[in-house]
Amino acid sequence: SLKTLTLGLCDIQDDGAEELAQILPNFGELKSLSFSMNRVTDKGAEHLARPLSLLTRLEALNLGRNNIGPSGVRSICEAIRPGQCSLHRLRHMDLGDNQVENEGALHLATALRSCSALETLGLSSNWIGDDGGGALVDSLRGCDSLWRLDLSNNWLGDQVGLKLLSSDGWRDLQEVDLRGNEISLEVATLLAGRLPRCKAMRELVTDREKRSEGSTGQLPWYGTLSWTSSFLGLRDVC
């Protein structure tokens, strides 16, 4: 039986997503679904979300680098929220490089409370601000298994960084990417101290030090872009 389905960069778009959604329920043993870089919008995400609650063995879901907005995220969240047939085995989720925004992040914050097995979460480049980012951090406090969190290239400030520092819920959190946000040198330094093995946090501190010194060597925002699938280690599981 099929356990891994990878359809990245196939230009499938919303119509193809609808067709795929019709056959996904036949793959009850599926553990990994990757549908990245397919120009999927909210409509396509709605189609894909319908069979998700039936894929109870799914461990990895990659919908990164599409055009999914808050409405599409809400549809996905309805498939994994408590009260539904939750994806309680979900370990890796990538929605990086979409259009999640604060509204979508709030939907995710509610739904992810039921994903106790979650290990990696990718939400880079999604126009998420402090409201959405703060809600996500709060919702993930009790997720002991989480060890990688990518929130790079959003609109996050010190409020979210301080929430990360104040959380005692993550025993395994090792890597957090906040590059490309508005985190101050002070908060970045504190976070780097808490996560001494996190390369992305050390790079964030270096970037903030250059800013404070008025260095002209600072990279533009796109110089800090991280390819989410690589950062999360999804290249092997999706």
C-alpha cells in the first residue's frame, strides 16, 4: 500500500487538487503527503482538506510554496482540530511561503493543540505578525515533541521572542528560525543563550549586531531566506 506521495512542482493547481482529493481516501496507509510548489490557492486547499481527517496514519504534510491564504488554512485546520478524526500522528507540517497571515495563524493555533506528536513546523514567509505568532507560541507550549520551528521572514517582533523565552513547555526545542523579522539584539541574544546549538539564532544575533553598529554589510531581507523543507528536514519524509 502507498505510504509516500510526493507531487511537488507539478503545476497541478486547484483542479488537480480536486482530483487528488477524490482518490486520497483510498490511501489509508499514507504517511507522507507532499504537494508543494503547485500554485494551489484557498480553493485547492479546501479540496485537499476534505479527505485529510481520513488519513489517520499521516505523519508528514507539506503544502509549502503555494498560494494558500487564511481561508484555505481554516479548511485544513478543520480536518485536524479536536473533535474531528484528528491527525494525532502528525509529526511534520510545512506551510512555508504561502499567505497564511495573522488570521490563518490564529486558526492554526487552535488546531495544533491536538497535534501532540508534532516535531517540526514550517511557517516562513507568511505575513504573520505578533498576534498570530504569539497565538502559535502559546498553543505549542505543551507540545513536548516540537524541536524545530521556522517562523523566518514574517512580521514578528520582540513580543513573540519573549513568549518563546518565557515558555517552559518545550523540552526538546532545539532550532528556532526568526531571521527576517523585527527581533531586537537584546531578545535575539537571550534566545541564542537558551538555544546554544541553533545556527539560525546565532546568525540572527550577528545580523542585529551589524545593525546596531551601522554596518553596511547587512544582508537584505531576501538574503536570510531559508528553504523551509530543507530546514525542517522534510526532504527525506515528504
